[in-house]
Amino acid sequence: MRIVALADTHNLHRGLSIPDGDILIHAGDITAGGTLRELADFAAYFDSLPHRHKIIVAGNHDFCFEQNREKSVLKFKNCIYLQDQSITIEGVKFYGSPWQPWFLDWAFNLDRGPEMREKWDLIPPDTDVLITHGPPFGVRDKAYGEHLGCQDLLEALERVRPSVHIFGHIHEGAGITSNKNIIFINASSCNGNYELVNAPIVYDYDC
């Protein structure tokens, strides 16, 4: 199963060259200002791509999903939106969630500690591919000289141990790394200056 992952496109999606694959995943920050008009343009573009399956989660810029989830989802004709939900495709279980520790006054913010743990406790233990907007603490999460990821998410990963964790949010951390259990993919398309510089990441998942 070939997974194509991207995130943090911030309305610059039409400047990307999207590789072929079986499943196309966007890990949030589709828009810049979070409006339905921005989302509609992305939805038309995303729906037109030939991948058999498409999955998105929202990010902290995507206010439209937080404020009007139903209208946002209806912009898409051929895409799966996951918000604290899972779906199994060809025997592989995907789980998606948009939340991150409080970050300015953006969307899907929660306080570190019990609020964040409550969300991560929802991740099923048999999840194969986890998709979140934000990174776990210490994993491709460094910006401004600090690690900005979620410690509670890191602890949840120790419980769930998905094969792959796809995220974005911290543009400066774009790329792939791994430990003995998990492949981590920060699929941010933009750099810290919101310039579209990173190609989508392709990962061949061994089912």
C-alpha cells in the first residue's frame, strides 16, 4: 500500500506535484485563514486527484472544521475526514485527530495534561496508521530552538504503537525518522516562512 502524505499546505496546494499512490493523506492546515471559501478550492483540487482513497484531518488554521464541521465535510465528494475517528482500508486501520496543545488562539487547541490525554485515550490500541496534526514531544517538533510537541501524545504512542505516525504543524521538522517501533512522518509542505518547499512524502506500507 503506497501512502502519499502532506500537511501544512496553507492554500498553496496547487503548487504541489502529487505522486501516485493508493492513499493520499493530508494531516491538517489545509487553509491559511480557515474559511469555507478556502476549503472549497482545496476540496475541488483534492477530489480531482486520482488516488483511490483520500484522508484528511484538520489543523490549527482550519477553523471551518471546528466551527462548522458539517458544512466543511460537505465540500468534499471523494474524501474521508477523521476527527477522533478511525477507518479500516484494505485491512489497515487509520485513526485521525486534529488536536494539539494550546498554540496562540488557533483552532483545535487544548491545554496540556488531562484535556489532551482525554483525546489521546480515544486512539484504539489496534491502530496501524495514526494521523494527527501535531507531533509528539521530541519527534520532529523543534522550532524557535524549542521542542513544541505533545508529551501526552508521546505517552499515548507508547501504549498504541502504531506502525506509522503522520503529522505536520511544525514546519521546520519536515521529514522522516523512526524508532524501533514507529515510522514518524512530518509531512509539512511549507517551511517556517510559509513557502512551499517540501514535496509530499511517499511511504510504502507493508500490509
